[in-house]
Amino acid sequence: MSSSARRHFITHSASLAAACVVGTPAFAQSRVERLPLTKAPRLKPGDTIGLANPSSAIYERQPYELATETLTALGFKVREGANLRARHGHFAGTDAQRAADLNAMFADPTIHGILALTGGSGANRILPLLDYAALRRTPKVLAGFSDITALINAVHARTGLVTFHAPVGASEWNEFSVRHFRGVLMEAQAMTLRNPRDLGDLPAPKEDRITTLRPGIARGPLVGGNLAVLSSLAGSAYLPSFDGAILFFEEVNEFIYRVDRMLSTLKLSGALDRLAGVVLGAFTNCNPGESFGSLTLDEVFDDYFRPLNVPVYRGAMIGHIRRKFTVPVGLEAEIDAGAGTIRLLSPAVA
């Protein structure tokens, strides 16, 4: 090795070591441009909702019937995507079929909003097949959760459209979920998303508890969804900007060591270090599994989020749970980690 090469190696190694010592990623993910915000027209009774299935197939008839009956009861007309009931392996049709339904629904002026029928897996496969320029020209409500995290974040990142982490067609549409869906998407309310405080006959609440990891108030655009799906977008052009953002996320049926790995992916990409605040939703059936020892979820969250020195709270009604908020992806919001609230700073629809 020449003397100049040796000096370069030593200098580069020292830089890497310094980065590791202070906890800053040595190779941070490049910054993502944040596009001007676009809002879809609000949904109204009598509007037509397009049912699409960007992810996994459904093998029984009843979920289709229940989704249609539910949306009809909410005052909408319902139109199934041409490939809604297709199947390719465990997917709801080929990548081309699933993408074609979404592109067609955005292009159809008689369809006013698009709701995913279910989640599962596969939405990330269709992201390169969507016509983002056309989607931006015809903004519409796009909603779903779980695997639909890939779709709602990618569409927001590539178009600036506010999208929605909301119940899917096959969800349980209880009073709480319907009230938030209507408030955000139909009544254009700048809602404050707050867990109910129902003590029942208990001296202290047991369900839907809020835990404050670090108190404080923060403002920023909301980004997030399912942690596994979100972390799978790291390094791609489909992950929204985390600069000054409020990150919300949830998970289901994952061992704690896998939750840790997903958060590590976001940390190593540099995304977590640019946040204004964090909201942790439900972590349903996330446990240590049968491994020899494990950190607790509390310890994992402490490790990743306390050092950020931003407001963080846990327990928001977001995730694979019966009662769900409707959370606008891309909209400016204010969180109060002590109170456990997300306050939308403007209506999410026009």
C-alpha cells in the first residue's frame, strides 16, 4: 500500500469509527425531496368507493360481501376492481393486475375514493408499476393499513398526495373506527386523535393505555404504518422524507428480536435521527418467542427512541386492533407525548 493510500485508509477508518462512537450512521440514506402537498376531495354520501386488493388474496366470499355491505351502509356506492377476485399464488392477482386496478381507479372520474380490501403482503411489488404522474393529476382518497403501508407511503412520497392509514374493507367497522373515518375523510375535521378513557369498574385504566417515553410537544408531517413494511422500503424512492416528521408505526405477530432488527434498519439508514417525534401504536402478539432470552419491547423502544431527545409516546390506537384511528400520511400534525394525542393541524381532505 502506498503512503497516500495508507493515509486515505487511516483517515477513512477514523471517520467511520467516529461515526460509530456518536451513533451517527456512517452511510446515511440520502435525503428524500418532499413534494408540495396535495389533498383529495372529501368523500360524500353517494360517492363511489373503488375496492382494490393490492396485496394478498382472499379465499372466501364473505369478506367481499361484508365490505360492500359496510360501505353501502356508510352511504357509499361500491365498485369492485376488475381484478379484485383474481389470484396468483397468495397474491390477489399478478403484479400487473393489481397495479392496473389502482391505475384504472385513479383515472376513472366516476370513482371518488379507493379502499384496500385487505392487507397481507405484496403491495411493495406493484410500486414500480403505478403511474404516479397520473395519480397526482387526479387526487383521490387512498386508504388502508398493514401491508397497504407500502402503497400509502409510496404514493405520498412520489406525488405529495395525503393518503390514509385507515381500516381496510375487511376490517371491523365499529363505532369508534367509523367515527374517525367519517370525521377525517367525510367531514374534513382537523381532529385530535385521543384514546378513550373508559375505566369500567377499575380504579385505573387497563385497556388503551398511553405510556410516555419522553414528554414534549412536536410538530411535523405524519409518516408511518406497519413497521415491517415501512422498514422494507428503506433505501428506496418510495419512502417519504423523515426530515422533521412525526413517525407512527405498529406491528403484529413478530418476535421482539425482529422488531429490533426493523428499527435497526431505519436507524442505520439515518431516518430515525431526523425525526421530530414518535408515536408507537399497538404491538399485537409481539413476544420473545422461544429464543434464549430477549429484550422486552420496553427496552427495545428505550434503546432506539430515548436517545433521540424528541417527544415519544406509546399506546395510540393504531394497528391490528379492533378500534382504529384514521391517520393522514403526509399531513402536518402536533403530538403531545405527555397527553398521548395527535392533533391534525388542518383538514386532511379538500
